[in-house]
Amino acid sequence: MYAELNCVAAVQKVFDEMRGSDVISWNTLILALAQNNLKDQAWELFGKMRESKIKPNPYTIISILAVCEDESYLNVGRSIHGYLIKHSIEMNLSLNTALTDMYMNCCDEETAINLFEGCPSRDLISWNALIASYIKNNQAHKAVLLFNRMILELEPNSVTIINLLSACTHLANLPQGQCLHAYIIRRDSSLGFNISLANAFITMYARCGSMKNAEKIFKSLPRRDIISWNVMIACYGAHGLGYDAMLAFSADVRRWFQAKWSLVGGQTTENVAQGEGFRKASGN
């Protein structure tokens, strides 16, 4: 529970007070430290675990790999990989994916691809992770090529599509984005309504120069979140459509007040949203 709330000190306290720490408690603390950017402490704790009688398992390795976020940690990542081979730790799909992701983060694409291609059974998480890594490393064209391979084996999910839309945005590849949109429409019921997916399409269309399609999706949404509004406002501004941005912003503010309060200072949110409350408060 504390780890999920990022309360590292509390996790550490519970861990220190435990009479007999098991592999799960070690893994939990290592992951909590790594995820809170306390990399040196996580690495030190991994060392202490190896000195204890508790044998690391695949999830220990996955947890400690979280410290390897960039090229400066490549040697650390390689030493972790070497450790699991030396100690015959079982290589499962999750561990293979974590190692692949680590090598991509550390800019060793060759080793990452060898691990990915050498995996006998890849799942959607494996494909999505590598696609996301390509986008993160500014290799959007490779992400698109990998997606084209993936759909020959597996059905993509909303995470896959969102990643690919990000690639289309980076490449300003409107035709590819439109193909993804057509693909979603054909599959309709299998993906269902997803606000994150809709926001990704709005972003892609707007940044690829098709504000008309971005507006069409935005207006068709049965519900909108703050990201939907922010994306449209930002895109109107980027396209020099200041008036449209102001209209969207006004609607956003009005919607926000209506959702938060029924009365503000004795006035209805309708009046506040229209500016009446602000004028009276300022004496104008």
C-alpha cells in the first residue's frame, strides 16, 4: 500500500521492522526506491539482498532494472543481465520485456532487438513496450514498421494505437493516422469508446494540419476530460485560431464551474461562468 502511494520512508520503516523479510518485501522496497529516483539506494539494497539468504527472482531483476533509465546506466544494466544468467534465474516473458526496455533506454538497440527477436512467444505488452521505446528515442519510423509487423501476429489494443498516433504526430504523417482511424472504425466494438484514444486522435489530426477532423472528433465525444479541452485550445492557438481558442476556453471554464459548485458567493455557476460574479467582485 505504502509503495503504491510512493511513501518510500514508510515502506523502508515497515521493511526494517520486519523480523523475516521475504523476497516479496525486498522486491517491493527495491522497486519503490527505483521508481522514486533513489537509484543508488535501490542498487545498494539489491547488493544487500544478494548478501542475504534471500535469492532474487525474476521480479527482483525487473524491479532493479527500473534504475536503468539512460545510457549512463548501460554498464549497470549489463551487470544485472549477467547476474541473472550466472545464477540461472528463469527468463520469463516479463523479464525479457524489461531487459529489452532497459537496453532501449540505455541506447543499446542491437542487444534490445536480439532479445526481442529471440523471445519464443511475444505478447502485446512486449510489442507495445518496444514501439513506445522507438518513439521515446525519436525513431518514430521504426515504430510504424514494427506496428506493421505486429498486426500480422496480434490484434493491437488502445495502448498500441495511442503509441502509433504519437509516431504519426512526430512524423507529421497524416495518411498513416487516417489509416489508423479507419482501422479503429472497422473494429468499432472491440476497442469501444476510450477518451484517451479519442484525445490521441484529436492531437494527431490537429498537429498534422487537419483541424476539421480534430474538431469533428472533439464535438462527437459523449464526454470530454480536461485533456480534451486543453488539446483543442492548444491546437487552435498553434493554428492561429485565437478566437476559436477563446471560445473553447470560455466553454471549458463554464463547464468546470458548473461541475464544481452549484453556488459561488450566493450566485449560480451560470452567472459566474458568464462573468457576472467577477464583475461584481471587482466593483465594475
